[in-house]
Amino acid sequence: MTTISTQRHLYRFYIILTITCAFFLFYGSTILLSTIDKLADDELEVGDGIFFLFGLGVVTYSLYDTFTYFKKTPLVTIKNDTITFGDSESFLIKDITYITFSTKIPFSKTYRNELEGMIIQFKNGTEKVLYDDLYENLWEIKSFLYQVVEQQQAYQAFEVNQYESIDLSLTEKQVFKGNQFTSFRGILLWSFIAYFVCAMPSIINNPYSLSIIYVIPILIAGILFFSWMMNYIIIANDYLVIKNHNIWFWQNIYALKDIKEIVFETARKNPNAIRIITKDFKSTSYKASTLSDTTWLQLEEQLNIKGIEVRNEII
């Protein structure tokens, strides 16, 4: 008996949703309380009614956003020959007519834009959409459906092997990276660092400023935040390696034979990113803000030569 159940992602779903809704609730509640205080003191002005409605709208939006997030990410369970969405909406797996395993899908009615996901269509016309990044293990559902529905074979659980390290000095490699000192995020990062370095003496000597104990964690957090957006790519013989401009000891390694598809993606004002989808349908996106359009095209060309399918959504 095969049973697979999804879990919502701790960071990309719960933490981001909590922070976002807490911000909107706090902002909206502050506006409402300020207008209520004015009403109690009989100090209301002409524009305060509009201000009150705006605060009410912000609070309403935060609650609606939470409802929408949960509605769009139902827990999915596969058990024997059925697939269930939420608590009670069940379908026979044999009634699935078509599956789009990897595509961009609008995450409508929220502040989010398009997200990577899958679409499942059933005989009765029902269509179900599931978003990769909002689940911890949607790849297990995809892997099951790919084997059972797409390939018409018995399900066999498997995961792509993880590689801890390879010696890049002994392999032929091509590096696809930009200059962080001329990129927008790189300029922001080093301006941020320069500001703290210049301000450090006054921070240390001023008894009324924040303690250095608090300043250093802020500095480290800022460096990690901007550096997180500045990854680059290496193709080394039969491997694809993701490395970082500043966090030099960090790397993720993929065997080219294990990669099902690569997506070059972008999202509103966020930097361009490379999404790697392995043959077990695990999907991970890495932001690479320093790469130019020319470098992306060169990378696409080399991946195609290696036999890797590339979905270019950038250029």
C-alpha cells in the first residue's frame, strides 16, 4: 500500500506568510487605533474617515491573504488508487487525463507573482494546481504520478544522490559568473558594508548608540541577505555546481545525468535565478543576480550541448 502526504514548507509558506500578515495586521491596526483615539478625544478631521477605511482595508487584506494561501495549498494525500485534496475532495488516479509537471502558474489574488508548479486535469473537467515552493515534498507526489500515470508502471520510491564535494581543480570547467562590484545587489552589499565600517568608530565611542553586540548581527544578516542573491554556475565535466561569490565554502553539486530540466526564471524586481529540477522532481531555485543576459545565453548553449533541457523565461 502506497501512502504519500504533502507538508507545507516551513520557511516559504509558514514563516513568510506569518511575517507578511503580521506586518499588514500591525500596520492596519495602528491606523485603526490612531483614528479611534482621535474619535474618543473628539479630534477627528476630514481625512480621518478615509484613513480609517484604508486601515480597515489593510487588516482585511492580511486576513484574506492568509485564507487565500491556505486555500491554494491544500494538503494532498495519495493512498492506493485515490488522490485527495484537503479533507474530502478525492479523485481516482485512473481518472487523471493529463499532467503538466513543470510550468509557471499565476498565484492570483495575492501579492505573489507566478510560481513554479504542476497542473493535474481529471475526466470531469476539474483542474488542480499545486505550487512547488510552498510544499516540502511535492516532488514525491510528482514522482508517483509520473511513474504511475505518465509511464504506466508500478511506483518505486527513489531520490537522486547528493554529492558533498568534487575537486574542481582537477576537472575541466566552464564558469558562468558576473562581477559583483558592478551589479546592483553587489553595489548595495558593499555600500552597506562600507556604511557600517565607517560608522563603527562612532558606534563604539558613542554611549547612546546601539551596542556593538547588536550591530554585528545586523551586519552579518545584511551580508548574508545580499550574498544569497549572488550565486554563479560552474559546469565541470559531468557536474553542475552552484557556488556563491562571498560564501566561498558553500556549494551545491548536481550530476548532469540526474537533471531533468533547468529553468532560467525571474520574478518582478527579484534577480534572475536558475531553477534545477532533478529526475526525482526535486526543484530548487538559486538567485544569480550578477549574470548578464549574454552569460545566461552562453550557459543555455552549453547546457543544450550537454543534453539538458532549458526553459528560458528570462530572455
